[in-house]
Amino acid sequence: MARLDLDDLPPRVAALLTDLPAGEELLLVQHGAVVGRLMASNAPEPEETEPELEPDQKLREVFENFRSSIEDEF
């Protein structure tokens, strides 16, 4: 998939692309001829991440996983 960084575009073009509502088409025209179409869609929702554990809890979890893997091996 090709990737286009909006920071590399002139501000007017970047604003046009980011303000397109979902389902709206944008025609790409060069010398009066249509050379492409872009269809706007909703941006994917950010994935939920697990809440950050406190350092003590994280350490306990690491040791528990280690202990359990050692017990499984022997």
C-alpha cells in the first residue's frame, strides 16, 4: 500500500484531505483529466491498551510468569 505523509503536502491540500467526510470522494485531476479517485473513510479507532501496572505489580507478574514457566519445564 502506498503511503502519503500529509506533512509533506502544502497546508491547503493537507486540510482538504483531512476534512473530507466519510464516504466522500476526491477526484485527482491533472491537465483536466481524472487520474485517480480517493474515497474517504473513518479513521480506525485506536486499539485499547492494558492499563500500566505499578512497578511492584509488574515485577511480581514477571517473576510469577518466570516461576510458572520453570515449574512447567521440570
